[in-house]
Amino acid sequence: MTVTAIVGANWGDEGKGKMTDVLAAKSSYVVRYQGGSNAGHTIINEYGKFGLHMLPSGVFYPHVTNVIGTGTALDVNVLVSEREALLARGVPEPKLAISDRAQVVLPIHRLLDELEEERLGARSFGSTKQGIAPFYADKYAKLGVQVADLYDEERLRRRLQQMLEAKNVLLTHLYGHQPLTPEDLMPELLEQGEKIRPFVCDTAQMLNEAYRKGEGILLEGQLGALRDPDHGIYPFSTSSSTLAGFAPVGAGLPPYAISQVVAVVKAYSSCVGAGPFVTELAGEEAEELRRRGGDAGEYGVLTGRPRRVGWFDAVATRYGCMIQGATEIALTNLDVLGYLDQIPVCIGYQLADGTVTDQFPVSAKLDEAKPVLQHHKGWNCDITGIRSFEELPEAAKRYIEIIEVTARVKVKYVSVGPKRDQLITRNL
């Protein structure tokens, strides 16, 4: 077996949850290696429809060990409530392992996130207010709290005191909020520690042993390449690396471990949150695509916010696949486009100075960029029941070929609906 990273090629919302759920069937471990509860993965199976925000997407398979890796932003309350919700709906008890080195999203992180978004108002970055930016700021300022700290009361108190010395200045002078003390946070954190105690372990050691034995490991990414803080549309990015290159770091595996990178690509474009979005549609055209998109339309799994939608962006997708190091593409939501006679594809950007480029530009040049579109014949029929590439209409095959040529990566998987079995696997 191999170590496979499943990552997003664009803004996120590409359908990584379904692909992880499908590939987990032949894996022993599914690992969340970055991000927190600020995005969701939708999965539909025999138990129903689920939106996972903190749990890995392998929780529906009893044989899979689901790992919260060291690089994640662990929101204990979300994780515990999701696990309880699964059990309440008849899902067998999932195997769960939580890194003792993972860091914990604290109540003050959520508070600061909310206060800052309120302060910014119309200038906000579209935060989901889950505390992610303040969490990662504290992590890299060496002010964070590790899971292991929850089991050493005196150490935890010292860590909180050191953090709050600076935070209280912000709370009182910038936000007009009352200051906090370690005692305000300690009871909840100690209780959280007890709730997750049975699952806490050295996950890096566990995964390295599994890797040496040749067991199958899936590394599950959150969001997509264009939300990466280094290579994405900064500052409209998340606060942790969304790239496959970070996956071994966040999981605790050696950098050479990954042998496959599955870049999940949607057959059109969508995103939640603020920032430049060159192919964005508006009005009735956008609403029609949004309404047809996915199982319940294009609305955020966590926020419920309508996703911004647009035509397939070859410029952004080629760039995303490149920086992800994609070895293959999983193409999702191809069935959604079956209502169109002609399907536009963005093949270039016209920049503010009038030049046209097929290379993804820096953020400063995206605001005024306009899409250069090509139109391709649609298949104008329902393909949700098709299970082989050969059975697809010729126009659908041609559309897949266009994506392969423009992204410079072969399409191995084609999703034609939200359910597990609505998937075409090609022999490349």
C-alpha cells in the first residue's frame, strides 16, 4: 500500500470528503494533518448525509484508524459533538487517535476571531469565526497549548498566564472587552482533556510504524491550493498550509513517504469567503448553477453561506495542480453541468493593463483580472447512472480531455453524483 495525499486544487469545496471516504475503504489510516473546524467535508453513505468538520473522513469504516495529526487545530468540543452525533445515528464506534502534540483551539481564540471580524466589518476576510487565525498566530508565537498540557494542571496554568498577558491588552484596549484569567479557562480545558484522554497517543510513532509495514495511509487536506498562505490568494487565505508538501509535516511522516497526490478538481468553480474570483457568475446564471450543484446545492457545509460559483478555471486549476504536485486528478460534480448546451471554460486572464496570460498571477493583479472564455459543446443529459468512462457521452469525454490538457494531469476518477458508488475509475 501507499501513502496518498488528497488535496484541493482550487479554493476548497471540491469534494475531498467523498474521495477520502471512497479511498478509505482500502486504507488502514486516514489522517487530518492541518486546519481545524473552519471547513467541512460532506459525505453521503448508507447511514445518511454527514458534514464533518473535525473528524477525518474515514470514520464510517470500522477498520480505519482516524488520526488527528500534530499539524491540526484541534477543537475538542466540535470533535466530541461530531463523534456523539455519529453514534446517535447508528454509525459504529470509529477508531480515533489524537496526537499528544497537537495544539488546542481555546475559547479565547474563538472570541478574538469574532471580535476582529466585527472590528473589520466590510474589510473582513470572510472568517468562519472558529478561532483558526488566532490559534495559528499563537502556535507560531510559541503561546499555544498542546494536548499533553491538558494533563498537567500547573503547566497548563502557566501556559495560559503567559498567553493572557498579551491577549488582555488586546481585549481591553482594542476591543473594549473584559480581561480573562487562567481560572476562566481552566475548568473547561481540563474537562476537555478527560473527554479525549482515551484517544490521545503518539500518532507520529504510530504512523511511522504503519508506513514501515506498508499499510495504506490517506492524508486528508482541508480547503485548497488557492487558500494556502504562501502560494494562495493572500491575504484571502487560511492560516495553515493546504499543500500536499505540508502533509508529512502535519502527520509526522518522512517527506519522501507520499507516493500519490490526488488533486480534487470540481467540473466548475466555487468558493466560500472573500477575495478575487475571476470566473465568478452573478444573477440568475449563478443561481441556476448554485441550485444544481452537488446534493443540496452550493452552500457552505459549516456556514450555510451560498458559495460563489463560476465556470471551470483552467488557469487556477493548472497552477493549483502544479503547486500541489498532483499525480492524478479526481474530477467531481461533472453531472451538474448536464443542463448546459454550451459550457464556458476560462483559458486565460485579461489583466488591468490589457495583457492576456495563462499563468496564475500574484494577488495584486487578480482584482481587475477578467476571464478569457472558450465555449465547448455540452452533453445535455443525465449521466448520474453511468459507471464507466466508455459509456459517457462524447461531449463529456471531450470536456474531461480539456481538463487533462489544461491542468497537465490525468483524470483518474470522475464523480457523477454525491454517493459512494457514483464514481468512474479509469485505468491510466
